[in-house]
Amino acid sequence: MATPHIEAEPGDYADVVLMPGDPLRAKYIAENFLDDAVQVNGVRNCLGFTGTYKGHRISVQASGMGIPSLSIYTNELATIYGVKTIIRVGSCGGMAAGVKLRDVLLASGSTTDSAVVTNTFGHGVHYAPLANFELLDTAYHVAKEQGVDVKVGDIFAADRFYNDELDMKKLADYGVLGTEMESAGLYLLGAKLGFRALSILTVSDLIFGEGKTTSEEREKTFNDMITIALETAIA
Ligand code: HPA
């Protein structure tokens, strides 16, 4: 029962899926964090794996970049493969004052300029896509226990990576912590299709500031984020 984008058989995915944007991140997570991981998808190199973490069955599936790509995979995982929980593990550009490189952010909600959300409702409705609170609450406490500097708030899911028309400063002044390109779509589909959704993000760059991280620092932060996601998944 393959789909146009996923060649896995029914039952190949666990109930819980970690979802990075980058397929090679999916492979890294499977190889470094899961036991007995097997590849379940390779269509378009948008890699998916299933293995176990501390004895619990967990999958990892890449989303690709942007709401349209993520929506394809989340739709098929939820409706065809019966996935119940999707935790995005991604990167973002830091925006609000006080957000630093390598911070871990939990998206309690996701503002967006995406027509996908507007067009779902029409009639001037600006739906607020929100995280599943149970996952959010668990991830927050897991992060605190791990001593990770975690911040919780709004994430702007941009329709375009390159956009010089948007007032990003105004969004930051209204408390938006960071920007990426997927979370609002994930939360919208979680609400529509009934799966639990959460985005956990590391700050890889700063929209208004300068700064660089070494590859070791990025790896450490990424690993912290994956551990938070996995411990949340099995809690
Ligand atoms: N913009 C959009 N997506 C991103 C960014 C950004 O600055 N950084 C990481 N993902």
C-alpha cells in the first residue's frame, strides 16, 4: 500500500515519528539514537527509518523544506500509516530579543504568512496553529531536567526563505522567537487529522545579529534536541 511519496508497507512506521527537514538528519538520528533501525522509505531520497529507543518503537521521517513538502508526508503518515504523534526536530533563525545561537525553542504556536492556513478557513479567519499541550508540557520538563536552556513561544513559519517584504522586526517585537518554514503546517494538519504535533527547534542563525557556531557546537545542540524529542516521545 505504497503512496506516491512513501514506499513503506502498513505497520512499517511506529505510532511516533520524529521529523527533521533534512533526509541526512533522519539518517543521522536513526544511526546514532535508534537501535535496530531499518530504512522504510527512500522515495526521492526523503529518507524514513524505524527502530527502537529504550525499547520503544520510534520512526524518523524527513519532511523536506516548507509547508507544502511537510504536508505531503504528514498527511500520508497520519491517514495511511496511522501515525499518532509527529515531533518536528528542526532549525530556525532566532528573532526575539534574548534568543541566542544554539538555544532550543519549543513552538507553543506558529504564526504564518502561508496561504495554506488562510485558505483552510477563508472569510477573514486567521486560525492560530497550536502545539499539542501534552507534548509541549512534557518536552519543557524533559529539557529543564537535562539542563538545556529552552524557550517556549511563537515561531513564524515563513512561506518564503528569501522575502524582503516582510517586517520581521515587528514580528520579533510581538514576541516571535524564531523563523523556519514548517511548524504552522504541521500544527494545522495535527488539528485537522487528529495527530499530536510539536516542533522543537535549535537556533542555527540570528535574523538580526551576527554569530557563528562551530560544527561541534551545532552537533551538541542538535543531539540535545533529539534527546528531548525522544524522551518526550516515550514519556
Ligand atoms: N529562515 C527560514 N528558515 C530557517 C532559517 C531562517 O532564517 N534558519 C533555519 N531555518
